[in-house]
Amino acid sequence: ATPTATSVPAAAPTEPAIPTPASTPTPEVVPTATPQQAAATAASTATDSSITPPAAAGSDTQDESAATPWQGSVAQDAAVDPSDLPAQEIIVGPLRLTIQTALRAASLPRYALPPGSGEWVLLITSIRNESDAAASRPMSDLRLFDRGTATVVDLDTGMNVIAGLAGLDPAWRNDDVIAVDSNESTEALLLYLLPPGSSDDLALLVGQSSIDLAPSLAMGEAAPAAEPGLLEATVVAVPDGSRLTVDVAGQEESVQYLGFQAPAGDACFASEATAANAALVEGEQVWLERQATDRTEDGTLLRDVWIVDANGDRALVSARLLEAGAGTPAPAAPDTRYQAWLQAAAALGRSNGAGLWGACGDVSASTQGTTNDATRLAFLGGGWRGRWQLTT
């Protein structure tokens, strides 16, 4: 289990809810026009130049004459630029933490950090409160965990001095409590000194949650993705462990979880994975978030799916399933906004022997990409346009 002062259970952590259903944007559904409606619209457009043509109505709207039956049925803007790799993020309670800078070196002259007894790890994070009320988080909750040596490293006591030199205001101290007003953001510089002999398998602990640092360290600097818009839907069926069928304003859609794969068919733990998925979402209200890719070739929506659980906490379904050992990570660029979060959730499930990790012996799919995988992912470059699947 993720090391803390006490043993951490395999069950998902609980945090304050974010956002509440009342603050969730209303789904935008573009109905399929009948031939008569299409003709009337065309005639109206020809006589009224103030009407926006369908091609300009949204980034995903296509020429209806060339569209397949499912194209254009649900319109949702992409939050991730497909030509860039987004900064890694994790949501804990009402706070969204984004790793914008991640550096590790024996010395960091840019930040006036000389060689020490080990290696410096410096993170610059954006912390946004996405709830309707003020929220806070103790800086002491932000610790570094070296899985390779089972070592937990606390924040450096001089980090506020380095934060001030870097121009951050406020320059948070290691013993401060970060307070963020509703829908506001702050930046925090996090500084750690790793002891000699530390491994490359590092994670940032955020209370009882965690996020892997390998993807962020490979990129160094990364731009945050746009604030996502959420579509509200109701789950009407759960066909297997990694998909669900939802009703969006009266229209049914098949949805595949991003960054996650569950055993299917006759594979070990396939039926249990389906049951775990159904236990979380069947008949429930969910919120769909699009990253970059809209659909698979057969028209299935590719989405991150959120629920509000029994404790009133917002939860990423794929992270909960990974913590329960109901599948393995399957990150595919450019839809990697939560890749490091999902890898850490899978590592927790594996360390606890949860689900398939205890039932199926040596599972071939890894809980995380290798360092080389992360580096290749980081340097795909702006000209990259196709889907690239990490080895799993």
C-alpha cells in the first residue's frame, strides 16, 4: 500500500465533493435533422446571413452529407490539443493539481540550488479550486515517495526561499496550509532533497492519493490542458469492464474509458471486472470529459468518466477500477492528461494484491510505462498526429 504513517487500505480515498451536480454544465446535444428539417434550415440560412453555418458551429461539426450516422450527434469540445502532450494532473477533493515543471538533478543553478548530499526534485504546480466554496490543503500532505527504496521524503524547509527567488507569490512554506477561494488558482513550488541511491520510481503523494512523476520529469516543462467541459449522462448498460452505455439527453451512446483496459472475453478476471464496473456506474448519473480524441473508428466515445460516490466525492471511474485491480493502464497519446494518476492508482492496486493481481498470478500488462516509454511519449513533437499506444 502507499506508505503513510499508517497502512493505507486498497479502497479509494475520500475527499470533499467536486463539482456538485448543480454546478455541472448542461450537456450539449446536436440532434440529427430529418430531411424536411435540413431543407428548411438550408432555405432559412440562404435568406438570413446572421445564422451560423453548421460547419462553423463547433470544432467537431461536420458536413452532414458526408457524416456517418453517429458523427455530430454529441458535440463536446476537446480540452487537450492533439499536437501537444498535456501537463499531468490529479484531482483530490475540490482541488485540481497540475504539474507544470518537474526537474531532478544534483544541482539546479536556475533555482540557486547547489550540489547537496543527494538529488533535488523541484516541482512547480498549479492548484485550482473547482468547487463552490473555499478549500485548503496542508503543504505537509505533499510528500515524495520513492517506491524503489520505500522512502518517503518531506518538503524541504527552505522551499519558500527558492519559491520567492522564482517569483512565486505567495511563496508557500513547507508548514503552510494552502487556501484557495472558489474557482481560483494558486501556484506552489515543491522542493525535495532525495537521499543518495534513490530510484527512478517516484510518486507525489497528495494526502491518500498519488501521481507518478516519470511522465512529468521526462517532459520537464508542460502546458496545462484547457478546463474541461463535462457532459451529464445516465448509465443504462455496462457491457464489460472498460465500457458503458449512457443516455445523453435522450440519446444512447457507447463510451470507452480513456487510459484503461479491463480483461475481456474468457480472460482471467473478465467477469469480475465487468461486475466491478457495474458496481460503480450501473444506473448512475455520470459526467463525461473529452481530452483530444473524440471517438473510435466504430463510433464509440472515448472519455474520462466521473461519478459522485456515496461519500459525496467526485471520483474518476478508471482510477477507482485500477485501485481495485479491475484492469491495467492503457495510456495512448495525446489523451494522457491523467496518465500519471492512473499509473499510480494501478501501482496501489498491485501492491495490495487487489483484483486481478491476486487472482491471476503474473499479469503481463505493467502498471506503468517504463522510463523509456515516458521519454518517447514526451518527445513525440508537434508534428505528431496519429494514435501511439504505450507498451502495456
